Amino acid sequence: MPNFRCRVGTAEGAIAERFVTAASPAAAREQLGADGLEVFAVAQRSAATTFPMLRELASIQIGGGSDDEPRGLLGRKKKLAPANLLLLNQELAALINAGLPLLRCMDILRTRRTGTLVGAVLDRARRRVAAGASLSGALRPEIDKVGLPELFVTSLQVGEASGDLVAALRRYVAHLESSLALKRRVRDAMTYPAVLAVVALIVVTILLTFVIPQFASFYGQSGAELPLTTRALVGLAGMVREYGFFVLIAAIVGFVSYRRWANTEAGRDSIDASKLRTPLLGALRRRYFGLEAARTLSTLLRGGAPLVNALHVTAQGTSNRAFKRRLLDTAEQVSHGSDLHDAFEHNGLFDPLGLELVEVGEATGALEDMLEHVAATYDEVLDRQVTTAVGLVQPVMLVFMGVLVAGILLSLYMPLFQTVQAVG
């Protein structure tokens, strides 16, 4: 019978190797399982693996590399989608609440996720848990690897410290559901204006590239004097046809250069800062980030996290670097004894209503409740503002498209109208 080299987890939480003689890999797993060992990998021994160097290489292969998650296009690492994380948290909370051991919960969760990014994360985390790590400690390396939110890991750590992991998971589920719902509303609201803009661009491009040159050829043969608007339109179409390729190349080069600059530290800082300063949209973004900060802080404080640590975690979870610096400065001021509402006011994070609610929360000892109220209030206001803005943008876009296309067509047909009037 063949010999198998197996990587197993002992009852003490250590990772070890066992060499077994069995009829098949399944038989080897069954034999080790009967001894109370958790089997991670089974490989048949060959003559080559008797040499130390080759055995070490085989051990590395069986154990799985640190980069075994699925990859996307061009070999870039994929990031964990929030929707997948939400489903994972919901199922994990339900399994733990049912009284199942953590390792058994992770086995069930990864059964239907083999070959996926979530499955790879669960496989790596399970090995770490089996080796004696806590769930939060097992998942912390995934923050840099797959973009796992630090808020999620910190929530688990707080839940483990308090002995109520299920409550921590449910708090994070509620937080993630609210965040996803807000992003979905904003995305859905902006879809229609974006479609209108794309349609307008396509229509104008077709007119300038194909339609207007035909009219220009016709008018050129007739020798009639064209109105100023028609001459300008024909001239613009000629420039597009003659220099359009070079303009396209310049646009592509400019876009690539901009993207490279935007990926630098200075570029990201400048862009994120300008996003908060732009008229109208800047106010919406500041309210949105304030909403996310209030909701995250409330979630962490309800779990028992210290305020300064909660501020740091909230800052790390903020996508805008300028707003992140404000939160880190707030944490620094609070760590030196400043009140939270004063630090918020100094850094311009909340409006007067939000600052007043935070001050009341600090005075009454119900800061997490007041922060949740701030998040709910901002959510309603932001939803109303986005709805109003989109309600104004849509008719403006329609009117703009109508005026643009009608103006182009009128300029094209105006010489014909003048010719008909002259003949009449």
C-alpha cells in the first residue's frame, strides 16, 4: 500500500506532519480522523520526497502559499465584495448562535465556496484558528491581502473580548446593510443622468462625424452663402474629421497621465481634498462621510471599544484621505483630553445639529445612541438632498439634449429654409 504524508492539526492546536500507510487518501484521512486529528492535506510520498530539500518543497506546496486566492484580470488580486461579506456574516452569526463550534462553522461556510475568494479566505483563516488563533486574529492578515474591512475585524475582536461574538456579528451586519443601502440609493439615483449624458455624447458624435459632412458637401456644391451658425458647425465637423484621431490620442494620453498621477500619494491627497471642496457635491460628500463615521463609531462603541481606538478604526475605514486625516486629528485631540464634540467642531466633521447631539451624548453617557441618531438624521437628509438633486439634474439634462440636438439640426437645415423662402 502507498505511503501518505499528511498535514494535521492536533488537539492542542499545533500543526504537525504524520506519515500513514493506507489504501487511498480517503482511507488515510479516515485513519487520522479516528485518532482525533484534523487533516488539512494529504499527499502520496514518492522516492523524491525522502530527500530533505524536496520534502520541504512538498510541505510548502501542501500547506498552500500565502497568495492562493483567486486573481482577476492581469493577475491583480481581487478584493472581497461587501455583498459577499454581508452574506458571510449573516450565515456565521446564525451558525454560532445555533451552538456549533467555530471550526465546524467555518467548515460549513467554506463547503459551498470552494474556488472562490471567500473560500480562500476561509481556508486560510481556518488553518490559523486550528493552530490556536482567535477568529479576529485569523482574519486580520486578510485586511491587506483581500481588503477585508478593519472595522469587521475590530468588531470581532471586541465581541470576543466581551464574550458575545454573535452580538458583534449582528451589529456589523446591521452596519453593513445600512451602508450598502445608502450606496445603492446614490448609485441608482445617478444612473439615469449618466445614461442621458452618454446618449447625448453619442448623438453629437454621430452628427459631427457622419451627418454634417454630407450637408457640408451638398452646400459646397450649391455655392450658396451659409449662415454663421451653419458655417461654424461645418467648420467644427471638419476639425473633428481631420484632427479627431489626434484629439482622441491626446485624450487617452491625458487620461493615462492623470490616472498615474492620481495613484501617487500627492495625487490622491489633492483629489480627495478637492472632492470635499467642490460646490454642491462637496457638501453631499462631507455629509456622506460624516454619516459613515457616526455609524461606524456607534457600532464600535456599542461593542465596548475605547473611543480613541474606535476613532482610529473609523479613520482607517474611510475612503477619502482628507476626511481620514480629520478623523485621525480628532483621535489625537481626544487622546489629549479634548471632548469629542469639540474635536469634531475643530476639524469640521459634523454640522451644528450633529455637534449638539454628540455633546448631549457625552453629557448623558449615551454617546453611541446619539451617534446612531446623527447617522439616521444624516441618512434622511442625504437621501432627500440626492433625490432633489437628481430631480433637478434629469430635466436639465433632457432640456440640454433637446436644445443641443435641435440647435444642430436647425443650423443644418436653415440654408434650405432660406432657399425655399427665396424661391417662393
